[in-house]
Amino acid sequence: MTQSSMPREEAYTALMRGVKELDISEPNVPSDLVLIGDQAFPLAMNARGQVLMAASFYGRGRVVVLGHEGYLTAFPALVENALTWLTDSSCDSTTVGVHQSCKAVADNLSYSSLKPKVGGFCEGLGVYVTDAYCVGPEVNELVGFLKAGGGLLMAGQAWSWAEEHPKQNTLLGFPGNKVSSVAGIYFSEHLGELGTLPVPPQIPSSWLTVAIGKDFKDDLEFLLEGVTEFDMQGGAICSEVLVHGPLAFPIGTTQDGRAFLAGAYYGQGRVIVVSHEGYLGREQMSPFMLNAVRWLDEGRNGLVGVLPHLGHAHTLLSKSGLPCEKSGFRKELSVYVCTSYSDAQADEIQDFVAEGGGLLIGGHAWYWAQSNPGQNAMTGYAGNHILNKMGLSLLGNTLGAGCYKAPVPGQTCSEGFHFRHLLHRFACHVTQGETLTDLEEAGLKKLGGDCANYLHMQAHDCASYTSVVTMLTDVLKETGIPQVCHSCPVISPKDHLLLSVGAEVYKVCQDPDALLPYLIKDQPMMPALSNSRVRINCNTAG
């Protein structure tokens, strides 16, 4: 069965069959796993919302990741379920290759129908079992194995590696991440909290997972070297970028926090979106554009391909001495520069980035939105078919022209206007009584619109999306929404936010009938009508 014929809930049921609880205890201290994209989903989640085990799909293959190598022997039933599920992909072989470091797994399979073979990775395997530390020399082979339909079981933790390599980026440098990240699973440097975890009947979800997955200070310092402001004046009108992924971050924003420039990690690669293609070749943007291409290239000094009709961008990059040519998309490029107006090669471009390529994409969605009234830009606009999975989306509104100051790395970006940061802080405010800062309070009204746009993505198969829906549903059940009337007008930013998201959450949550009493306190006993026209006569002065 392929991933399209076996939804994540079915996969979760198969993987956790017969497992009632998981004793996560010393000495096996796991890494917290970061999940991105719409394929990865958690298998085990602790009370802090940390993911300690996860699974995903890539190409025709499947992968299961455990947050510590000790779990390969600590949970034999789970491991056997995992190997059975991994074998059941499109690969014909039932031979299970087991790396020497994981020999105990082969010993446990001696009474199984699976055929273990201890040794290194080789041709002819159906599944390969390895720790996360020794995969470095075989990254390309393992990614190709996955893509072709193989199954991979990998276990390890990255926090000790991060302590030994304090100046390196764990998401990129840790050996296991060079393989598992293509399927949207990263080992992080954060220790997982120990405890006995119940195994729920459905894929675990928690509002606590709605948090930024990385500190982007180093990335911003690289991208903004020599950049003090962004001159976004002139006739090129930008759209807003919604920055919603755990590994996505705003780079340039208006004064009220609306992004026109943003970046993200995706698999082994990176992406930057500029919300109008005209700025890709503007001389005033030259310092940033050169930094951006070098950041995307990751030191390879590889070939930069520029979509042929982006002549100004090609001229700007060529003058800098970068190896650059006008080109359509090709897999051998290091960085691809294109517009967001076509999704003809969306899958290939996503794989290109996931496997280490860089993508610089420019374009706006406001013209599409004006030309397609009543349609959903999050799901209908071509560029979002590429970008949504990467944690970035182009919205249908426009941004005002102006000169905007570049953010101060470590301050303005992740702590101020990041969708996930503010959403997490708001949930803490509602459910735990934490006090919001003045900046956070001021951002709540915008957050309501961001939440509504995010929910329009309708990515119900995505674990990250499901976590946000669950969180907003819990918040609405905790607070309800303001019952607005003449004597009870909406004044506070919090009430604006709740009103913005109430109806949208109702449309996408799993059980809308259970949510309805929290949205409408006193429901009249009247028949329900749909598609009816209502005449409203009001005075909107003031």
C-alpha cells in the first residue's frame, strides 16, 4: 500500500497495535523531535508536548524515528510493529538489514517471519535498521532507498552531539537529520522529558507543540549582513507572507509585523520567499539577495539557475560573480530562482529542496485573489502548492509601500511577530493565566486574521495543522467567544481574536456540534437554514 491509500491514522493504529503505554525513563534520555511538512506525524508525545517518536512517508517509502537508540530494545512490540509496517511499503523484499550497532534487534527477530541480515546498508533490502550516528557516509543511498519504496527505522538522540558541537547547527549537522529530515522529522538538541506515556487511540496532539522549532538568530545575522533596511517603494506591490511552519521565520516585515520576506528550512534544504518578483532584481535589494543566495547555497558554490524571464535577477546575481545562468528547473542546480505563478513542477521542486537544494521564489497572490473572488488563496493559488508544505504561504492582501528597517537578530523576528510564537503565548495566557507583553497584546488582532488564513489551508492530514486546530478548539472551549450586543461591544484585542477564529474553527474542527455551545451560549430552538439571504440595515458611522 502507498501513503495515499493508507492514511496516517491507519498507519498510527498499525504502529501502536498492542502498545498500551511507553515507559520513557533513564538511562535512555531522548531528543525532542521537530516535525514539519504534511507527511510526518507523532507516535509518542509527553505531557510537555514533546514528540519522542514519529513516523513519516517520503516518495514511495516510509520511515520510523525513535528519539533514543535504547528504544530499539526497550520496546520490542513497537519495533516489531514498525518493521512490519515498514516492510508493507511498495518494496518487494522482506529482508531487514540491521546495522552492526543495532544487532540486538536482529536477535529479537529470530522468531519472526522477517529475515534479519546484520551488516551495513546494501542492495536488495526491504527495510534498514540503524542508529542515527553512523548514516553520514550513506546519506544519498538511504534517501534514494526511501524514495524508491524502502523502509527505514532509525533511532538516536542529538542532544549529546549538540553539546560536543556547540557551534554547529544541529538541524543540519547531526548525521541522522541528513536522512530523516527529507521526510520532515528532525532530531533537536533539546532533551525530552521522561515519564510514563499513555498511548491514545488516535495520533497524539497537543497545543504545546505549537512552538517555534529553532532559534533563527544565526540565520538572520548571515542574511542581514550589510542590510539596514528594505526599500519596498515603487510600483511593485507586495502580498503578505504568512509564516506558519515550525522551521519558518520572517525576515522583513512592515511596522505592524506583516511579512513581505521570509525563509524556512525544509528537509536538508532551504527556501526564501519575496512577495513580489520585481524585488529579485532590484539594485537596492542587491546586498540581501546576494546573502540570500549564499545562504541557500550552503557553501557549495554551486550553479544558480534563474528562470529566463527574470532577466534583472540574473543580471544582478551575475554581476556579483556567482555561477549563474538562465535556466528552467533542473535537479543538478544548487539554487533555483523562480516565480510563484506556476505549480507545474511543484513536487519536483519540493523534493529538490528536501534533498538539499535552495529555492528563491518571488511573486504575489493579490492579483490572483482579485481575479478569483470568493476562492481560497491558501489552497487555490499556484505558489502555495509549493510553499504551504514548507511553512510559508502567500496571502491575497496587499502591503503598503515603504522603507522598512531590517530586524535585529534575536529580538524582532522570533519574539515579536512569529505566528507560532504569538499563538503559543496566547494559549498560555488563556489556559495558564500567563501575562502577555504590550507587544504581544498589540499583535492579537493581527493574530486572529493569521489564524483564520491558516485554517483556510485545510491541511487535515498534516500533524502541525491538526495541533493548531486542537489548540484553538481548546482555547474556545476555555473562553467561549464574546456574546456581542449593544451593551457588550467588542473592545479588547483578545475578543477581536476570538471572534475572528470562532467561525473558522467551527468549520474545520473534528466535532463542530460539540463546539457550538461554546460559540453561541443561548441557542434558540429554531430551525436551521442554509444559503438564505439576510437583509441587514445598519449605520456604520464611527
